[in-house]
Amino acid sequence: MRNVKNVGPTEKIIRIIAGTTLAAYGLFGASLATAMGLAALLFGVLLISTGLISFCPVLQLLGINSFCEVETD
């Protein structure tokens, strides 16, 4: 199975910002010893990584693609 980009540029920015916010909260706002802090950190890292590589396996399973390539003539 080929990994095709399915995260568009706007969603990519939102994922990276939200992921950074969640990861920072997990590291500094909530103690990593708590389930909430660890979950926030892991989910934040997941959002950052899917934003950086422009691919989300959950979106692929759901058949959603917000990435559109600009056609050039």
C-alpha cells in the first residue's frame, strides 16, 4: 500500500499548532505521571507527525482526503 498525501496545507498547519499545544501541555502543564499528561503528550506528537508528513492513516481508512494538488499546464 502506497502512502499518498491526504492532509492538506490548512489542516497541516492546524495539526502542527494543535499538536505543539497539546505536547507542551503534556510536558509542562500536566504532570507526565498522570494519564492526562501522558495522553496529551502522545496525542500531540501524533498530530505533529501526521502534519509534518501530510499523511494520516485514520483519514485514509475513512476515505477522507483534504490534500489537493495544483495542476500546472
